Amino acid sequence: MLKHPKELDFELGLTIYIDEPARITAKLGASRKSDVVYVALLKDGSRPLEKGDALKVGQTGQTLLKRWTGTVGIFNRDVSKLKNDSVRNDRRKWLEAAKGKEVSVWVKEPGEIEISYAKGLITSRVTSRWVEEAILDHYYQPKVREQQDKEAPNHIGDFN
């Protein structure tokens, strides 16, 4: 059994109805946050989460709303007009997993990592959203994943 994003300090940002066409059904305050990590789940949360129940895990430097407006757009265009096979494949996976259902997108601002370089000569703080995305991807193992992410990275530890 996995923890729901709410238990990991995520807050609800958007709800989206997936179909042809799709639409954003609710935009909460968190949807306007930028530099975030997110987890998308079917809205019906009547049972405990298991690996593979999440639909999508990701990160963006844009606002959550701007990031997901693009995703919603792939359902509102003719398939033949989508830019490449990867986008068409993502569309197919989304429809198989969530057609006719509502999806909730949970969002969290990532932490920061301090990096020391050149034996401490330069120290910089950077966002950890890419690292958090990799950890969340390994933890939830979502249905819609990038091709190169099919195998969980070996350097990400197991979760209990």
C-alpha cells in the first residue's frame, strides 16, 4: 500500500475530465504555483493506492495549470495533427487508463539541494524537482511514463 500524495504534503491543484474532448474541471490556488512536482491520480480514491495506480508523475518549471493545459490539448485535436508518435502514444495510454473519468492532480513545491563545486570554491542551491520526480516515479510507477523511464533507475532506493 502506497501513501496518497496528500499524506506527503501535496495539495490538490487541478481536476481534469479525460475524454475526447477533455477539460479542466477545477483550478485550485495550487494550480498557479510554478517550479513544482506533481502526481496525477484517478479522482475516485475509494481504495488504497498500489504501484501502477498513479497515472502520471512529473515536474515543471511552469505553473501547474500551464503544464496541464498542454496535456488536455492532446485530447481536443485530431489524432493525425498531433506532432509525433510519442504524443499519440501518450494520448492512447491516457484514454485507456482514464477515458470518461476525472483525474486529480496533486502538487508540491520541491526542496532545494546545495551543491558544492571545485572543493567548495563555488556553492549553489538548486531545485530538487528533477530528483523528486525520479523518486516519485519509482515510488508510484505511473501508467503514463516516458519511454526512457520504463525501468526504474538503479540508484533510487526501495520504499517501504
